[in-house]
Amino acid sequence: MAVAIATSTNGKYTTFSSTNATLATALSEVLNELDTHNKPMTKLRFTSVFDDTGQEFTFIAIAKN
């Protein structure tokens, strides 16, 4: 699955998120996308969530622009 990228209305934050059957794959996809955009690790926050069945994981990186 592709990484979804969204920017806040005022442009101060950008989120990068991926949903996948495994957390490792979602993490890898987001980290690869962050690398492509040259986002510094010092300006990132991370979170992960999963659905009620535990079959889909979403990994989210929030970048301060």
C-alpha cells in the first residue's frame, strides 16, 4: 500500500502514514518515504495504531515543517 501524505491547513505539519497487514511493512514504507523527502529525525514524532481485529496496522510519522 502507498504512503498517504497530508499537510495541515497552516502548513506547519505534514503526516506520512501507511496501513498494512504487518507493522514492520508499514514502518518500512513510512521510513522510506521520509528518506525520500529528506525529513530530519529531530523534527519527527511517531505513532502506530491497529484495528479491532489486529489484522491491519497503521504507522504514522508527524513532521514539523
